[in-house]
Amino acid sequence: MLDYSKGQVVMSKAGRDKGKILIILDTRDDYVYIADGKDRKLEKPKAKKKKHIQITNYIDSAVVQKIENAEKINNSDIRKAIEKYMTIMRG
């Protein structure tokens, strides 16, 4: 069973956003709620079936900490986390 965590970076495998990098904000049953802070904002996260995303091993600790402490998360926080992940992947 795959583990889906808040703050985890994922890639969309299906739909209009196929190939996009996003971050999980919440999980419920067969769905995850994801945003990228640019095209898909925090104010209206995308509900996507778990089978339509590819999870990564990267979980952004700053985003997780804000979610757990019920602090306000900005779209810029999400964009920074994605950029940090992309930098790591480029090497």
C-alpha cells in the first residue's frame, strides 16, 4: 500500500495537469487534494484520485510543519517547496 502524506510532492499521471508537479494538502479515502501555488491555488485545491498521481519520496518539512501547526500556508510556500524539489532532482 502506498503512503500518501501531507506535504508530499507528487506528479499527475492523468488529466489536463498530466506531468505537473504538485503538493498534497490533504487526503481523504481514494482522493488527495493537491495544489501547485500557481495554476492550482491553495484556495481551490484539485481533488484527484490517488491512482492518477505518482508519489515521490520527497516531503517538504516546512509545508508539513505549517499544516500540522494550523499555520497559514501561502501559495508562495507551495511554489518554493516545488522549486526546492526540482533543484534536488536536477542535482
